[in-house]
Amino acid sequence: MIFFLPRWFPYVNLRTVVAFLLDKEGEERLEMGETGDECAHCITDKWYEVEYAENVLANILSRLPVKSLLACKSVCKHWCQLISSQAFIDLRLLWSKNHSIYIVYPYMDMMMTLYLVKDGDEITKRITFPYCDNLSPLAIICSFDGLLCCINYTWKVDSGMIVEDVTDLEIRICNPVTRKALLLPKGSASEEKPSIGVAFGPQINEYKIFRFFCAKRISLAKRQSRANRRQCEVYSSSTGSWSVIGRVPYCPMQSSHSPLGSNHVFVNGKIYWFIASDEDHMTPGSILTVDIDENFGTIELPKEVTEHSYLVDLEGGLSLVAVYDEDEIVNIWILEDKDKPKWELKCSDPVPFSNDECVEFVVARENEIFFITSNHYYIYDLDQRFWRELDLNDTSEKKFPVAVAYTESLLSCDGRMDPQTEDISNKRSI
């Protein structure tokens, strides 16, 4: 079988695939620099055998970067159908989960500049989303299976001036590698800053977004208290629409580390937020939980948490990271039993930075915790009880910095519904 590739197709990007598919003579000719039709004639029946052995070809292709896979879809109809299939997308995600990295977003702006950081302090890629002249600065609030949830305030006219409307949020689900983005429908009107949390599952690429808001008064005659007007609504990727749950007893606290106030973590089928303390609204007092089936609950916190406290997913379990400025130490707590919550202090260690350096963000990946301070980046290895400073020279300027654990994927932004996403690679606004 002779298999012709387009003359323009970059063979060098498929070097890992071709090494498997070509016979020895073809490999030697490839090493000599032959490309295009000359190299295509080298392909023998082995190509046919491998190409149509679905499991073999799928396993080979699943190890390629997503950017290369998008190019591979142009090779032929068979490859395009294979790479576009849900089974292959799931296989690629499974492989990618074992090779997760960090995305660092150091400066919240209208143009999202993301840095992909692998082990050590190596920035392997810089992704810049197109300039969006109709958006206010974008914040990343979570990452899961290669998708990012980004939010920003809308604009409004106030006293003849265009200003941010802090009572309204635009919510987007983005895949930074495929450069697709989905703008969700507008939620209910609110009189206060809304708060967001994202739950993923139960199937791959399904998600629900919980939005807490303060409903506007129906009329001045009906004097409803603010607490009675605090409600929650849910967007489901399976329906593509919002549904109102109704009044909720608690709302997530507003975080000083995020101007859009939507710090949360999703672990083992539940979303967790801090609830503000009654004595100090800047310090957590307890934890608000909700599962994928929309059941709410609360969890008590260990004593003496601080304003610089964070909830993270540590090795598949909920963990509390609390930094004590005066003592210059960090306490890391593990929730032992999510059904009958019990906190266990995993470790208490000195931090490598002084108490005049503010901790701005914390995230975990596997057995390590990533700290962003006002001046530095650190990774703390829990097994070795060892701190490592990262030298990320390109990310020195910070404005509400964020880091998330990230796995490349081909997942669409809208779940398993018919695609309604935008290709943002050549657009000025989304």
C-alpha cells in the first residue's frame, strides 16, 4: 500500500510516530532527510498493518502532544476519525494524567499569558490568548482534565463612565491547547459579587458550575433580608442551561487573594469553599461543601487557621494549608474521613520566606505544594520535607497570580453536547 501525505506536512513533527510505522529502509531514508513523496514511497505493508490495528495506532498517537495530534488530523480521513473519536480522546487524557504539569498565570489581564512549567523550573511553553478588547481582566479559577474555567466582570455605564460591573460575571470554559472557548449563558441578576465553583463528572467531560448570588428585591414593599435573598443556581454541561436551586444557608467567603472571590477546590466528587468567620470576615470559619448531586453540607476547621489559608487537592484528598506569618511556619492538614470529617496534622515546617512576604496563591499536585509569594515561587515536597525555589524569570511581574495543575487534553469545552465553541486562534475577541 502506498500512502501519500501532503507535501507540506511536517514529517519532523511526526518523528516518534514514523519510527514505529516505517520499515528499516524507510527509517534510514528518513535519517538521510528525505521527505514528501520520496519518503512516502518507502511505506510498505507494515504501515497498513499498524495503521488499521486500531489499538496499536491509537496507543502510538496518544503519546503525541495535542498540538501534533491536531496536525495529524490532516494526514487522512482515517486518522482524523480516530483522533476525533471519544474513545481516543479518553485514551489521550488517561496518558496525559500521568504526565501533569503546572500552568502559571502570574499577571491577571485582558490578554491571558500562560506559562507551562514542567518538573524543576523549566518553562516549556508560553501560551498567549488573543487580545480581547471587550473583556475586563480574566481570572482562572480552576483546571480539570485540560479545561480551564475563566471568569471576568462585565462592563456597565455608571455616571457617564464605563466601569466594571462587580455584580455580574462572564464565565468561560477554555481549552488552551486546542484554543477553543465556550461562553456560558448569562446567570441570574445579583445585587452582590457572585461566587463560582466547578464540579466535574460523573462522566469524562461533564461538569456543573455552581453560582452563588444575591437575588434582587422584587419590590420595595417586600423587605427581604440579604440572607433570605442569597441563592444558588447550577449550570449543567449536559443541558447547556442554568437552573435555580433556591435559597442556601451559607455562601462562600470573598478572598482577598482573588478580586473575583471564587477560590475553591474540587476533590473526590465535591466542591469545597471557605465560609467566613463570624468574628473576622477575612479569616475562614468553616468549610462549605456541595456534591455533584447538589447536596450541601459544612465541615468544621482545625483551630487557629489564618487569613493565608488554602484548600488544595493533595494526593486525591482534601488538604488545608495554613501559613502563619508571625511564626513563619506552615501547617498542612489532611481530612481523614470525608463522611465523618476528622483533621490530621500531616506536618508543620518553617517556610523559606520572611513574614513580610505575602503568600498570594497555593496549589498542590501529587505529593508537592506550589507556593506563590509576592516575590518568589516555591515547591514544597511533602515526602522529603524539602523546599525548592523556582527561577521563573519570565514571570516576575505579578498581579493576583494563579497556578494550577494541568494535563493536556483534546476535550471539548461544552461537554458531550453538540459543539458550540469558538475557535479563538485567529479572533480578536471571545
